[in-house]
Amino acid sequence: MRLTRRILIQMAIFIVIAATALSIMVFAYMRLPALLGAGQYRVTVELPEAGGLYQRGNVTYRGVEVGEVKSVELTDTGVAAVLSLNNDVPIPADVDAEVHSVSSVGEQYVQLLPRSGDGPVLKNGDVIPVDRTTVPMDINTVLDATNRGLEAIPQENLQTVVDEAYVAVGGLGPDLRRLVSGSATLAIDARANLDSLITLVDESKPVLDSQTETGDSIQAWARNLANITGQLQSQDAAVGGLLDKGPGAADEVRALFDRLQPTLPIVLANLVSVGEVAVTYQPSLEQLLVLLPQGTAVTQAVGVHKRNTKQDYMGDALVFNLNLAIPLLPAPIPLPPQQLPPPCTTGFLPAQQRRVPTFEDYPDRPLGNLYCRVPQDSPFNVRGARNLPCVTVPGKRAPTWQECESGEVYVPLNDGYNWKGDPNATASGQAVPDVPPDIPPAESVPPPAPPPSPVAAAEYDPASGTYVGPDGRVYTQANLAPGAAEEQTWQTMLLPPKGN
């Protein structure tokens, strides 16, 4: 046979194609190097049972095929499966081996799941112990349990169960798929955070115990929340109106603040001082808030008996019963029943500088602190300025805030019992009240000529010879009466009374 050039070229092309196909079949399909162990290393997996695993089953690592099962053999404690793994894929030694099934009818494979990416990698001859391996439940056991469950259902109701199951899950394929996918993602994330989850479970006992101990409080909170939601439901129209009108009201408030922007900061800054004063006088303000409603109620009750009647002209029903309590005096001094307690003149302007009570003008108040400057336990003007409580210093009483803030102790001018002469006479060296020399007296009161000595004047009753002294007490001088036996001269008026 003569081989022409054409035939030789055809034979060469056929030989190349055949060699290529043979190479693909040997290396890609038959994987002859792997069969001979080239580029492979072997790892033994200890299993409690075969679980349907068979020789030449696939081995995957993170879902990628990395080898196959070379053999499955019995041991004294279970089953040993030898895995042939590719050298080009490094697999951590800290790994779990799980036997899974591709479908419900078999096709088991081994899935390698790494616990950690750190540390050494698997090498030839390594063994994965049985405590780090799992096998699936036998499908026969599952089918048998399913069969027993179906047999427990009455045959006449089986169709109802199937129909209801279809109604329950019919058309929910996409939702069920998302549920399964989400569950798988959740399981993977939980596996990745296994240490944190274990810590959470271990340390959840104190939290659960606290929830158990506060069960009553939680129930009360739930009841209150139910009441609130019930009220919101019953007041749905009002809530809806609030939501509808709320934005407009907010715009109005914002516009108001915009208009007040130039002056509002100044007002707020000034209110800081007012707030400081209010904080200082908080007890007094609280007392005022307590007494004011009662006082208002009493005031309104004055005219309740005649309201809406024809007796409006009769006036209000109010009885002024004045009850006075006189403290104990240092010495038993008899007081007349006409005035209890007597007026106080100590600490005020001298008699020659006082205005006549009949004047009806209103000049400026004289400078200086004019108040009853007698001992704080004196019966004269017991509610005077000397007994004002110091708000910032509890337990202390003083006439001015300067004395309240200072460490000074209140010192009276005298005991207030000077019945004639200067009521401000004192031996303590204190300054007595007086009009400053640089301030002229009121125009309506011509300044009298100063007497050579302080003299106090008082009107007396010619019929009985009684008069009121500078200390406010009533005295009786017998020689001033019409039936007096002694001579009535102006000198006798300056003598002390013989009896009172």
C-alpha cells in the first residue's frame, strides 16, 4: 500500500486527536494520577457509624470539592474513612468532618468545616477524632418514624390533613425558601460567633433570675402599658387632632421664638437671678403656696351664704376674733387690759423728729433701719423685723439680710421699758436712729427747736388723769384729775406717777 502525503497528514491529525482525547480521559475523567496517589495526601476520619458513606464519595471544603473517599472500613470502635485530599488546597487541622447527603435517597459525601483558620494544616497521616465528626440520621429511621406518624392519623382524616397542609403552605415556596436561607445564614453566623453565644448562654442566668424576681413589676408595667394604649385607642380622635394640628402649633411656636429672639436671651438671663432668689426662698414660697389656697377659700367663703340671694346688701359674714398670746416676761410687770401687748417705740426716730399723725402727705421714708430694737424675746412687737427668720441660715433671726449672712449677733438698744424720756437711750454704744444731718426735713413739717433735754409729750384725760406713756402702757396720775387734792402745776406733770 502506498502512503501518499495526504494519507500521512490525515494519520498525523488522527494521532494528535486520539492522544488529546486519551489525555483528557486519563487526567480529567479517570484522574489516573490521583488513582496512583500523585498530588494527594491521606487523612483518616473516625466515625461512630458509616451513615451511608461509600467509597469514591466526594470530599468538600467550604463547598468546593477537594478530594474523595478512598475507603470505608470497620474498626473496633466504629468506622474509619480514609480521605484522599489534594495537596494544592491547604486545610486547617482544627476542622470538623460531617457526613451529609446530597439527596434523600443517598449520595453521601464528607464536608470539612474549619473551626479556625489559624494554626497548622492537615498533612498525610492525620486523624480527625470521632468527637469532631457527625453522621446524618438514617433515612430508613426517618421514613419509619414518618410512617408511624401517618399511621397515627385516622385514615378518614388524612385527606383533611393534606388539604389543610396545602392551605397552610400552598403558594409560600418563595417565602419558605427565604426562611430556609435566612435560617442557614443565621446558623452560619451563630457558628462564627460560637464563643460569644456560649458566653451569652452561660451568663444569661442572672438576667433571667432578675426577670423572674421582677415578674410582678413587669406585669404591673404591662398593665399600665395596656391602660395607656387603651386610653390612646379611646382618645383616637384627640390624638389624631393633635397630630394634625401639632405641626401648625410647632410652626407658631417657632415663629414666636423668632420674634422674641432679640429680647428672649435678655429675659432668660434676668430670670437666672430670679431663679436664684426663688431657690433661696424656696421654703417661703412653698409655705405661700400652701397657705394661699386656704386663704383664698376662706375669703371666698365670706360671701357664700348670701350669693345669688336678695341679701347682698347685708354684707359679708366675717368675725374678727383676735387671739393674742403674751410671752412670759423677765419680771412680773402688770399690763393694762386695754393694749396687749403694748406698742414699741424703741428703735424709731426720736419724738421731736416724728411727723404729726394728722398730716396727710406722704414724704419719702427716712433713711436707716427703723424697727423695734428691743430683745428678741421681748413682748413688744413680737412679730417685728428683729424676729424675721433668716432663710439662708436656718435657726437664725435678724432684721436685715446683712446680719443674716454675717456672723454678728443681734444686740438690742434697751429692754423697751423706758416710760419717759428718750426711748432709744442705750448704754451699749450703738448708733440710735436719727435723720442724717445732710437731709432736710419734710417741707410740711417745720423742724422744731431742739429742747435742752429729750422730753416726751403725751395727751391725758382730764376727767381721770390717765395717759399713754412712750412705752405704750396706760398710766394714771391722780393730781391731773379735777378732784385732785394737790396743786396742779406743770412741774407735777414731770414727776413719776404715784400709782398706775
